[in-house]
Amino acid sequence: MAHLKHTLPRRAAALAATAAAATLAATAVGAAPASADDEDDYRVLVVGETLGFRHSHIDETTHALIDLGAEHGFTVDVWDPPNSSSGWWGPGSPGQPDLTLASTPFTSSEDLAQYATIVFVSPVDNTNSLNPDVPRLLDDAELAAFQGYIRSGGGFVGLHAATDTLHTADWYTRLVGGGARFANHPQQQTATMRVESPAHPSMEGVPLEWTRWDEWYNYTLNPRGDVHVLMTLDESTYTGGSMGDDHPIAWCHNFEGGRSWYQGAGHVEAAWEDPTFLTHVLGGIEWTAGLTSGGGDCVTWREVDALVDGFTSQGKGERAVLARVADRLDDAEAAVEAGHRHKALGQLRAAERLAATLSGDDADVLAGKVADLREWQQGVLDAGL
């Protein structure tokens, strides 16, 4: 049975999310990012710049992504300049001078809009001490450009140590994974990942139980609830895990108007020659770029709760319908947590029908998100999880 544990009160979390969304909507800037479709090539930005420990896989990953682009219809720009940053890890970063752009692409959200998605390839910056005086991967102006890009509908893919950068930028840690940051890892070893959301496009071809050799991260918190978990790590299959029986390792979510997808594996160079792993990452790129959809599109229960609580109802009758929708959602989530997916699907279908009786654009969005919940749970049931 897939883990579905929620550690915060759903209504309180939803109200907070609604307030945050309203604030962000008021400050969103920038042109809409380039969209990807089946006919036109699109552009992807790969960020490998490091101001701290440099992972040896960055070069292999970059070339693998360039090759994937050549095969699947996207062009890759690289931001990975050499620099003189130094510390316990050694002197400076060699970067990829033959591939990198001449100057930072994070100049404005309008400039970033040429990219359908942006991939962070382990760009560690040594901010895990949480010292605000340590230089970040992105300075204030660059971070603002990135924020505007995401809030205008941009995509983000985080690979491996994408959770070990920008530790002092709270917005980024929420983008990459609901506030989860890299904490530590045991020695490299074989472990088993277990699929939780098999119908998501990025999970096509991924074994439900996937045993492989890699470097397995522990995180500062469990992001479940704020993200849609794609895979968990079975700590009984290796040593050194510290998160217990619910250890998310890959996830995705809809964030401030954009799409975010993260995979915590990929440290070892062999991953970037593994056809299954490459197809999986390609699925994350295509989903964040808007090329694919389905499997619930990384919906979360809290995301839908926030829509219910922020709904602009028209009169007493609609408020009564909204209350019934909220009740059905509560019942559906409780049924999922109890392992009764057939019951959950019945409650979600009822919630979807009720939402369809409401009026206005908010009603269409809400009904669509409830349908995403239903599609997600149907995919889990169909896979026998």
C-alpha cells in the first residue's frame, strides 16, 4: 500500500495556501514561457553552476540531456561557468566552458520566458549552513527573475542535489519540494524505490519496484502534503535512511502558476546511461514543459482544498454546495488513507458532479482539479497499489 500521510490540518493549510496564492497573483510579472507542443521544438535551460561541492555527474547529465533534446525535439542551453569559489571541497569550479552561455540567463522573467522549462543539475552552492552571508547560486535579482518566470507558468526540473542549493531562499526550497532540503546521505548502495503515482506521464515504463545503485538522500522534512509523491524509498532495503517508512524520493507539484518536478536519485554517472532513468527524466522535462499531462497532473489534496476555501461563491445555495464538496473531499482522502480506493473514487465522483453545478471560472478550475484527484486515484487502483 502506498503511503499517504498528512501531518498538518488540511483546512488550516488550505487557508494559508489560498492567502499565499492571492498575494502571489497580485505580484506575478513577466511574459508567459515558451510552450512546447508536438510540432515545434522548444528550448530548455540546464543549470550546472556550482559555488560549493561539484558533483561529478553534472557533465554526464548535461550531455545526456543534450542528446535527449536532439532525439525528442528540444534545444538545450547550458549555464555552467567556471568560477573561483573554493572551500573544503577544493579550489573553484571548472564548469563547462565549452558549453556554457557567456553570461547569466537569469536577467529577467521575460528573458527566461524563451525556455519551456529549466533544469537544475545538482548546482550546489554551499548555503546549507544557512548563513545568509554565504553567496547563493542566484542573487536577489536573478532569483526575482526566476520567480517571475515560474509565476508566469514556467517549468522546473530538479535533479539530485537540486535540494542542496539556495538553502537560504525559502521560496526556492518550496519550489523544489515543499520546503524539503538535503540533509545528508549514507554511502552509495543498492536500494529499492517504490512507485506511488503510476499514471503520471513521467512514470511510464518505470517498474513499480525499482532496485538500483545510487546515492540516497535524507531530507530535512517530509514534503508529503505539499507535493505529489511519485516514488518513495524503501529504507528496509538499504542502510542509513533516517526518514522512516515514508521516505519520498521523487515528487512533483503545481507551484505558483508553474510546474515543478524532482528526482532525488541520479548521483552516479551510470544513471545517465540507463534508458529507463533517462526516459523517466525526459518525462519530467516534458511534463514541466507542458508537453504532456495526465495521471492527476501532480495535484495534491491541499491544492484542491485551497480552491474550495478560496472559491468566490454566489449566494447561500452555492455556499451549501461548496460545503458538500469539502465534505466529499474529506471523506475521499480519509478513504484513501484507510486503503479504500473504490470508496474514495465514489466520493470524488460525487464532489466532481457537485463542483460542476457551481458558476464562474472558479467552478471550472475546481471541477478540473477534483477530476485530477479522481484520475490520480484511479491510476493507483488500476496498478494494484
